[in-house]
Amino acid sequence: MKTARTNRTDIKATKFIEGTRAVAPCELKAKSITLYKVTEFYREQITKSGYHDQLKYIVEPSFEEFESPGDLDTSGEHDNTIVPGFQHKYAETGLVLVTDRCASYCRYCFRKRIVGKESEEIATDFAQIAQYIGGHPEITNVLLSGGDPFVLSTAKLDEILDYLLPIPHLDSIRIGTKMVAYEPKRFEDPTLAALFQRIHEAGKAAVIVTHFDHIGEISVDAERNIRSLRALGVQFLNQSVLLAKVNDDPEILAATFAKCHQMGVRPYYLFQGRPVKGGSHFQVPLRRGVEIVHGINQRLSGIHKTFKYIMSHYTGKIEILDLGADGRVYMRYHQNKCSQEIGKVFSRPYLEGACWLDDLPEG
């Protein structure tokens, strides 16, 4: 079998967690391995946090990425795209991909097919998107995502809002970001106050969904800026991903969620790691995931237990409930494209090592 020839001059010594390896760009592309990119702030934060040995896996490349199988679209985003950059999978929510850039590159990213590339999946025609949303009154909220929307200028975000705020049946605008961890200084921009005021004056809730995976990512700067924005009426939610070698520890996650609550950020989702190509080595077996969630809840008071353990599957958002004494994994559809399925409890036999719904046999 013939293989593509590699230009030997393209091969470069590249640093990985485990050591240096000579690789060519074509090899990195074939394995869906993104380039190393991290802000100076984050590099310094994880070093002084005392958790560098865990947090380095979030941003530093690993040899494991070369042998990490999976897909590049684990949630069926292509199938739910209405127009470029706009997805409508769940009735009440519209998802807009506003950029293909991030401040730093997470090694487990489930959108690595987009991030850091000139992607054709990014929204360009916001008038067309607004027209679609306007014609679908069931859409009550819009989530701006990407990439990270806060790599865009505030002026650009304002332009996007020009199309969304006049839509009467939208009651909230969510913006998903990890910039609060990577570059919290972005939220010291004085023009942001006017942007959020616009959202409020339009009668809609302004919600920032932060992405803190570990208490070591929550800097003094992040907390200060979150508190400042909360004083302006911005609501905060947090989502985390359960990651092997990073935060697969109930004590760490309980401390992370407790700190979020202290800052006024409500823990929202704890995501099961996805089987994404080049990132599936971060997955934690479902048995261990359930044990961790039990351990988190044992360490938190009632007001802190606001998160759901979620598998964002092709068929919908599945809440992982428990592993029963009968050897079955019990789950419930938290969201589903078919509204009749929402809330439905179902189970499958557990197989040791299974990390995803598709790893479990039906029956």
C-alpha cells in the first residue's frame, strides 16, 4: 500500500509532555492534533496554583494524542446545522458559532475540526440567522459559541447583538467562554458594561457560561472580574469536563464547584469526556464517573448540588444517573431533539471500561 511522502524538511522537533518527538505537519493533521497555544497568563496561573502536574494536560500536547481514536463531530453538529454557523438541535435553543479562534487550545476540544482553522462552519450571515430565529418562536435563547466569542472585539459582539436583540421571543443571550480562565483581563474592557446593558434594556437575560475544569484555573483576576460583571446584572453558569489525569477526583471537583458558588457562578454541567479524535484518551469510564459524582455530592451542601452529570450524545444531552446493583447504567434524557423523549429514563448493561453510550450494548 502506498503512503504519502513526507517532505523531510517539514519535520520538526516538537515538545510533548512526555518528551520531544520529530513530527511533520501532515502527521499532526492526519491525527487531528492541534498546535500548542496557551496564554502567558494561564501558563503562569497553573504553575503558581500548585496543580501544574494536572493542569498541564489541558493545554500541553501529549504522545497519547497520536493513538487517541474517535470522531471529529461527536454530537451531530453537521446534521443540526440550518445555515453556516447556526445549529438548531433542541427546540428552545439556537447555537451560533461566531468564531473559530480561542485564546488557548484545549487538548480535549470537541470542535478541533474548527478551532484554529479558517472554518466554513462559522456564521457569516447574521441577517439570515436572525430571520430563521424570528420565524421560530419556540427558540427562547441563543448561545454564542465557537471558538471563544470573547476573542472577538466588543464592537463585533455588539454587531451580532444588533441582529438578535430585536427578536421578541428571545429571553436570554448566553455566551460560552473559557477566556475567564485563559485571559481574564479581557473582562476589564470598559465597553462591556454597555454591551450587557443593551441586553438588559432589550428585556433579556445576559448569561456568561464559564469553563472552569479545576479549582487551579480560578485565578484572583477571574474572581474579581466575575464579581464586577455580576454587579452589572450578568448571570454566570459554569460547565466542566470530566478529564482523566486532570480532575478525575471528587475532592478537586467538589472544591471547584464550591468555589464557583462562592463567586456567584452556578455549576451547570459536568460533561462526560467525548470520544473526539485526538482527545478520547481524556475519557473516564462511566463506573468511575458515577463514583466521582457520588463523591462530589458527599462533599457538598444542598445549595451547592446544582450540576448535572451529562453525556452530550448525538441523540441528545443524557444525564447519567447511576450504575445500579443490577449492573445497568441508568440514564435520562435531559434534552432531546424529540421533545417526547425529554425526561425519559432508560438503562443499558454496563461493560467495564465503557466511556460512552455507544460503548454500551442495547438490551
